[in-house]
Amino acid sequence: SGAHFDYGNPKDWPKDYPSCGGMRQSPINIQLQDVGMIEPGQQPVYRNRYGAKPKRMTITNNGHTVQLTGEWQKGYTPTISGGPLNGTYQFSELHFHWGSNNFVGSEHLINNHSFPIEMHIVHWKETYGNKTEATKHPNGLAVLGYLMSIHKSPNRGLKMMQMGFQHIVEPSRSTKIDPFPLSFFDPNVSRQKTARYFTYPGSLTTPPCSESVTWLLSVRLGNIATHQLDSLRRLRLSNHDNHNNRPTQQLNGRSVSSYLEIQFSNA
Ligand code: 1SD
Ligand code: ZN
């Protein structure tokens, strides 16, 4: 993206990007005592075709994070639906937010607690035709956020991405990597097939901070290894930033609710 901003002075973002000073900004601190219960009979969030392997995959250092994109055969692009979402949302890209040390890094907090890394899987609503158009609508995007913690065993998806990291150390570099299904990012340390999600209406956490995101956040037993966090920190970001997590924003009366996610391992 061509956006110029850095993480030294996130309070200055609204000067260049007015939406960053809006009333439904992200991330937020989720206070568990304020979160609604999972209501009986509520539709779960479905992940569809997360087991489908793409034809091509690319990683890019965009100066703010490392992004993963893919090209699937026609009709095989992963989607999400259900839960609080109306209609189907197509996968666009995924990326990570991290901190300068392992005690900070996630963008969202749970009861003031930070996680060392947060993964964002960005989806756009199909009926808007493309992501740029979808970003202009209050329900245009749905981002799955995974708050991950450190574990001995490495994350399988991130491991595949790391194979190409040597080629994208500098900002604006891209490289092709061996294709793999998005389900490789699932924790391999947990047997659970369903997980609780927190959902609330928010924004992109980076300029232009468009208020178009339905956030779906999951706290999982993570399996990211410390050496994987170190490999992310070795990627150079613009303005010598050593972290890429925006501080939490005001709730401004928004409420956070809970849903179940159903994971499908089949393609
Ligand atoms: O930081 C990303 C940004 O890179 C871009 O992917 C944008 C979606 O167009 O989303 C933000 S974020 O809100 O997912 N952090
Ligand atoms: Zn993000």
C-alpha cells in the first residue's frame, strides 16, 4: 500500500487520515465481564475451504507487516460466513502484528492482557464485488483475529512463510512461496474443533482506519515458537519501527458479543 505512517506517533494518524479519529476504531481492550454469552440456537461462524491448497502464494513486506496472498482455482477461494455476518466474505490476505519483545505485540487486549502476536485474516463481502469497494461500507470487511501465545512447537503456516523471508527483509519486497492451505495456521496443540469468538464492529487498525470491519477474535492455545517471533522482528519495517501494533481505542458505547466458530478440516 502507498500509505505513509509509522508506529512512533499513532496519535497523529487522524491528521492525515481523519477516520483514524472516528468513533468505531480498532483495536480495543476486551473486558470479559462486559461480553455477552453465546446464545442458544445462535448460528456459528463457518470457515469454508480453509483446507483448499492454492495454485500460487506470495509473501510481501509492505513496510508495516508481512502479508500472505494466494490464488485459488475458480470457486476455491476460502470464505467465511455465519455468526454475526450477513452473506459470504472472501479471503483477501493475512498478516501479523507483533511487539519489540514477547510481553507485548497483540493489537487487541483481553482484560488488559497482551499476547505476543496477533494474526489477521482479512475477508471482504462478496456482494460488493471487490475489496476496495467493500472497504467503503460499514459491513464490507470481516477480519478473523487470532491472539496467539508462545509454545515449543512452531506454527506450521508461519513456517512455510519463513522459507521466503530471506527475500523480503527490505520493505516493498515480494516473493513466491510453496502453496499451502490456510488451515496450516490452525493450532496443532489443541484438539478442539470449535472455539469461542468475540465480535464487535470496528475499523482497520492501520491508516486509513476505515470503519468497515466486523471483528471476529479468537484466543487460542497458540503454537508460535519464540524463534518464529524473532524471524518476524528481523524483517525491516519503514521508519525503523520495531513493532506494528496500534494502541487500543475507545469503545464509545459499542458492545462485544460471543459466537462459536466451527472449523472444517475438509477442503
Ligand atoms: O494492517 C492491515 C492492512 O495491511 C490491510 O490489510 C488492511 C485491510 O485492507 O487491514 C489492516 S488490519 O486492520 O487488518 N490491521
Ligand atoms: Zn492487521
